[in-house]
Amino acid sequence: MGRTAIDLDADEIVDAALVILREQGLDAVSMRTVSGALGVSPVPLYRRVGTKDDLLAAMLQRLLSGVAPRRRTGEAWQAYARRWTVALLGALESTRDLRRLVGARQDDTAREPFVEASRPLVDGLRDAGFATDEAVQATRLLIWATVGHVMVGAGRTDTAAPANGRGANGRVANGRARRRPGGDPARLSRREADALFRVHVDYVLDGIERAHEGGTP
Amino acid sequence: MGRTAIDLDADEIVDAALVILREQGLDAVSMRTVSGALGVSPVPLYRRVGTKDDLLAAMLQRLLSGVAPRRRTGEAWQAYARRWTVALLGALESTRDLRRLVGARQDDTAREPFVEASRPLVDGLRDAGFATDEAVQATRLLIWATVGHVMVGAGRTDTAAPANGRGANGRVANGRARRRPGGDPARLSRREADALFRVHVDYVLDGIERAHEGGTP
DNA sequence: ACCTGAACACCGTTCAAGT
DNA sequence: ACCTGAACACCGTTCAAGT
């Protein structure tokens, strides 16, 4: 009844993997589960997307492609940069197990998807009078600020259920996790963390602006 | 010949795991290899350090504990903050597979080790007249800047050998990795990335300084 | 009480047959 | 050519015996 393995293309595989990621978390994404969802054996995946590592890279790429919002006519570069950054943050935070996905890559191509996603911002900055390398560097700072926030930012108290792939064991780290009794001042709510993120972005934008004005002959 | 399993404590286990991490990479760190290196079965590890996830957390904690440099008498807070940030970056960059280690945690405690490591900086800022939450927030920004840089920063061209745990397969991602022919302007050398990282830190410090001066009654 | 050996239910990846 | 089934060499974690 129609569908044979030969119809498969890489995009479908990535799609299937993202569905599993969303519904069951990263631990549930395996070459077997993904191929199973597509009704094939794991082998064809190696022809279409390469290694599992490559699959993870493609998933991240897909997640970040198209995050850049459209520029508005007459919009100041600062405003667009802010919107771009918020959009990137939103895409990252809405992805289950995103932190682990970003960290998972074995090689050094972890930033490739971010570079792709930032192309419109680079273009926007250049249109605003930035030199190419100036625009690229400014974009990098914003990426770093965003990724750092996501990787080590406030915990998401709204993400229910542990959902740890293999058999729930309620075990808790013993011994070494000495938590301050007096209440740790470094614990931020999601709202506070978001506000602080915007502060970070503003500081970076201020710095970029000053350097731009001072550095352009 | 003394050594029985009962001598084991959590620190030794973390040490052994870190040796394997350094020498063979994160893929080689398993409950079996770590326990094997210690001459025990995997079971005792679960009593001492908990899950593999807990072990990874403890490894990161260890790696970051003691990164904070000592404060110098009469040192301006900006100077100390800069040194602290560079020390953190150094610790992160010198750790094999660090990106994957940071990303590996399943729960939301990924930032705990960073909070621990930043305690001296928070203290330093408070001694310089910052309110506690002001100091904590400033520290967070610096952590985000550093972690973002590490997670998605320039590739390390100096880290030789792929060393991908299970049987070298030289396979290359096929198809989807369309690399710009014209030379990607977003490709930075290590030196450039380091310089840009310092720029980022300076921007953040500038912002913190201005907010501090403007916000203190 | 706390160990070990064996087991369970998985992995990523490859290979020999099949069509 | 390109698939499938089976296999290889692992995983994390748990459990029944042992001492």
C-alpha cells in the first residue's frame, strides 16, 4: 500500500525525530525509534542522515531555521536585534531537552545552526551601516548571551514530569548536594530570569552601539 | 593489598571518572568503565554517587570548584570580575567534551556548579558596595556570557583526533550540510573568538557599572 | 549491610543475505 | 542498488545470591 523505504528523505526523518523529541524527550530519540516510527529498519537512516550525531545536528538546524522574525520597514537595528534575540530564546526554550540537544554534538559544528539562523540579523545590521565583520561579531555576542542564558539559566518550573526514558527510579543524589539552608540568593524565578536576560541583551546592544558610533570613521 | 570496595568514597569515583574523561573522552565514561578502573562492580557507584546523571553533575561540580581566583587587595571589582571570568573560561575550555558535559544533565540543576563557583565573585561585588541581588545578577550575566561563548563559540582547532568512542567510522554528513562557497564570514579563529569574548565581558561590565552607579541611592 | 554475577531492556552501528 | 534480520559490542540499572 504505497509507502516503501525508498520514499524516505532526510527531512521526513528529521521530522519524525522531532515529533519523538517533543512527545517523549531526547532519550526516546534513537535510530531504532525514529526508523520504527517511519516503518523502516534503522539501516536506511545511515544513508539519509548519517550518524545519530548528524541526526541531532539536523534536528537543531531545523529547530532554529526560520526563527528570525521579518524586519519591519523603518525599524531601528536595535529594535530588530532585540526581537531577533527574543525569537531565538523562544525557539530554544520551547524545545524539550534543548540543553541536551545543543550539548550533544561531538564535533565542533555546534554553532552552525545558530550561524544560519542569524543570517537575517547580520543582513539587518549591514543594512544599518555595519561593516560585515562588525555585524557578524555583534550577532555572535547576542547568540552567546542567549545560549548562555538557556544553558545555565533559571530552571523551568513549568515543565512538568521528570520523564526519564528508562524506568522511573525516584533516586535522589545523596551526600554531595549540600544546599544552602538560608535560601540560595541565586535562585531566580522564570520571570526574573527573563527580565535579567533582557538586561543582558541591552548591555550588549549598548556596547555594540557605542563601538559602532565610535569606530565608524 | 588492602583495597576493598568499602574504602570507596564519592570523591574517588569522581576522580576516576575525570581521569577517563580527560584521557578518553566523555563516551568512555560509563558506570562500567569507572567502576572497572576502581576495581569494583558498577553497583557500589549507585550507593555512592547515585545515577550516571548524578555522576556527571558531580564531575562538572568538581571541575568548576576552585576556579575562582583569589582577590587581590585593593583590586577594583571590574578587574576581579574580569579575572574571574577568564578563569572560568579557562577551566571550561581545558576540559575535554565540556560542551557535552554541561549539556548532559537531565534535570534543571545544570547551573548549580556555576553558582558554587561564582560565590567568591558575588562576595567580591558585595564588598565593593553591591547589594546582594545586584551582585548575584551581575554574576549571572557573566556566567551566561562565558557559557554561551563556550557552548557555541569558535571551534577548537587545537584539539587533535576525533576520538569517537566506538570504532572509527570516517563517515561524513551527506547532503544537508550546504557550506557557503564564498567563505563563511562567521568562522572565527580561536584568537579572534577570545578577543570577542573579552569585548562581550567588557560590554557587560560597562552595563553593570552604569546600573550600579545610577541605581545606588 | 554491602558486595558480585547475571540479567533485563535497551543502545549505535555494521554485515551477510535477500530482492 | 538498497532493503531487512541478525549480530556485535556495548549501555544504565536492578536483582537474586552470596559473604
